[in-house]
Amino acid sequence: MVRVRILVLGGTQFLGRATALAASARGHAVTCLARGQSGATAAGCALVKADRDSDLGLASVAARRWDSVIDVGRQPAHVRRAVRDLGPVAGSYLFVSTVRVYAETTRARIDESAPTLDPSRDDIVSPQEYGEGKVACENYVTAGVGDRSMIVRAGLLGGPGDVSGRSGYWPWRFATANGSGVLVPAAPDQPLQMLDVRDLAAWLVTLCEYPSVGTFNATGADTTLGDTLLHARAVSGSQARPVPIPGAMLIEQGVRPWLGPRSLPLWSGDAVLPLVDSTKAAAAGLTRRPVDQTLSAALEYERHGRTGAWPRGSGLSDADEADLLGEVLRTAQA
């Protein structure tokens, strides 16, 4: 196996950290550029502290040559400067984008040829402009690095280090159920494609070793919310039964879909979640482990890898769930 010099722009949280760990484990020389405030540097990796908000923030690493640069940035200004400064010294430039760049959700299955959103015209974007900002980032990469660029449009990620709580909430909720039931959304057939962060990280390293120029979707295998909840219950070892609640009732009670305070993670609400085709990535080496392994690792992370009470980035507090279950019971008895 070839040994390469990899610069990870980030590398201290979730995907960036998982990628740095995977690269180091394969014996590559890995340097992470970060502020050093979001987490510890992955074992075996060097850290260069820098602020990407600064126009000269990359000066120290731009003076060296890299076999590959991995950029998980979301701010167009950061990516524009990185391409300017690192494009000339990088053998390949791998930008991690998102499937949220796609403009339509009506296709039966979205491949890389689907139309994208208009790029953001601002160099600093809000979370509400996440997709538009990533399109602008992609454009900077392809224009500045050309045939040495790789774009990976990632879907929903889960597993160890998931600070959003999306993949950890359900196994944790079943594992800590105080009663006989766990409130779940009544949407068992909702499509879901969760990719283990470790699988994406391993494949990103493979792309650094053997570059495959182009754009790739990277999502998990096709499944449903119902099946995912069954796996979450199984890995938790819980005997608590799921209590399905209609979406209209959840919305009426102020429960948000997907993410944020007082939410039910992985539930899309009224939004349509299109299926994304990752055939091209699979042909280029992306492999995917079973979802129960992802949920089990996420539960382990919730138990031992982080502190603080729920809700965190998403989910219901114990009190909110108890109140909602009580309301359902009162409604059923009325």
C-alpha cells in the first residue's frame, strides 16, 4: 500500500476526526489543521493550529507539499482561500459536500447528474443556506483544482462521535426507557439511508491513496425509519415497546422533525426524503456495514463518549417524552 501525506482541514470532530484516525491507522502521515477548540487531535496525527477566518490562516501548510488535501468546510470563503493556497501544492483535493446540494426531491432516485441549487453569492452563509453554500464550495474546488479534484456528496451520517445525536438518540432512548413504552413517529415506511461515519472515512482515505477524479454520492443502504427503530431497540437490549404517534399530533404538540430542540431525530415530518443513488461510489470502493453496528457504536458514544443530559443537538428530554406519552394515553381514553 502506498503511503501518502494527507492534510485534513479540520480533523478534530466527527467525520474529520474519523478520517484522520482511519488515515493514521493505515500508516499515512496525517496533519490536521484546526483551531484546536473542538476536540483532541486524533492519535498519531500532527496538529497545526490555525483560523480559517483569516486570509493568511493557511500560510504555514501552504509552504509544504501534500499528496492529498481533505476539506470538510461549509463556508465558501474558507474553501475559496484553501483552493487558492493549497491547490498548487496538493496532488489531489478532496472536498466533502452534501446531498443537500440537489435542487429537486421528486426523482425516484437521485444520481450525480441531478440539478443542484444555485450557489450562494455570499462567502459566509447561515445554516439555512447550507446546501447553497456547499454548491459554491464545490464550484471553487472544481474551478481551481480541475482534474485533481474529487467531490463527495455525503448523506446522513451516524455512529461514534455523532454530536448531533441523530444516530445516538434512539438506541439511547430505548436503553434508558423509564416505562414500558418509547414514543416514536408513526412513519415506519419513511425511507432512510444512514451511512456509518467510519465507512465514509475509510473510503475518503482510499480516494487519497488511489484518486478517482469526479463527483460521487455517498449514502447508506436503503432502509426505513421503522427498520432503523427496530435495530435501535435491539442493540439497546430494551424490552420497551415503540408507541407510534401520528405526525399531525406530534406537530400539534410542538415536536420538530429531524434535528434541534424538542425533536424526534431521523423523522422527516412532512418533508420528502428522496433516495440517493451511490452506485458510483460503491464501484469506487465505498463499503457499508450493517446499520445495527452503526447504532451500537452511537449508543456506546452516548454512554461513554460525551457528557450532559438530553436533549443535546436533537431529541426529547425525559420530561417532554413523559408528557407526550401521557397526552397520548389521555387522548386514547377520552
